[in-house]
Amino acid sequence: MYIKILKIMKKFQIIFIVFTILQSFTILTMGNNVFADGSVFDDIIDSGKKWTEMGENSADNSEIDIDEIWEPMLQIAKALTIVGFVVVIVKAMLLIPSLKGDSPREQKEAKQKIVEFVVIAVLLAGSYKIWAFLLEMLDKLAEASDIQ
């Protein structure tokens, strides 16, 4: 089985090398084409400017109610937090019997799992504070960008 995996990896390596050579050849041949008049790039720039102007005009004309946006997001966040706490409780119930392992190796593995469990539980319990901190930082960033 190990030999089959090596053969498959060798085939992928050859395909990757051929693809890289073809891509390099394509880049080198396309690099010799020169657009003297620049009309292609002007069209791209003009369409980009039109697109940003449309976005600015529609943003200026619309009234966005933040409460309407946040209400469904808060409901989803609450539901996910409840699911997270249920998972933590189930995981705790599954970890308790593993603490009674007879061999030192089993006890060591159980202690490692407990450390991971505690980290996850702390992150879940602090998720609201972490989310509030991130929102506060993003608000400050948005205010700073509006000032400049």
C-alpha cells in the first residue's frame, strides 16, 4: 500500500511539474504582447470607476437600520452558544469515566483531554466578551477611517 501511495504521489508530482512549465511558458509568451494604445486598460479603469460610483450613490440614498440587521444575527449567536454549552456538558459527561483509567498512560491521556476541554469551555464562556471586544475594535476602526 505504501508503494501505491508513492506511485500516486510521483504521478501528481510529474503533473505539477508539467503544469508549472506550461504556466511559465504561457506567462513568458504573453509578456511580449504590448498594448500601445492602452485602450484595454482605460476601459477596465472606467468600468471600475462606474461601479464604485454606483455603490456610493446607492449607499447615500438608502437608510440602513442596524437593529434590523443585528436582531437575526443575535438570535443565531444565542442559538450557537446554547448548542456549544450542550456540547460542553455532553463532553464533560464523556470525560468523567475516562478519569478512572487504571494505567498511567490512560490517566495521562485523560488529563490532556481535560486541558483541551477546559480551554474550549473557557473560550465558549467568554465568547460573548470576545465578540463584544471585536465589535468595539471594528467600530473604532470604522470611526478612524471616517475621520480620515
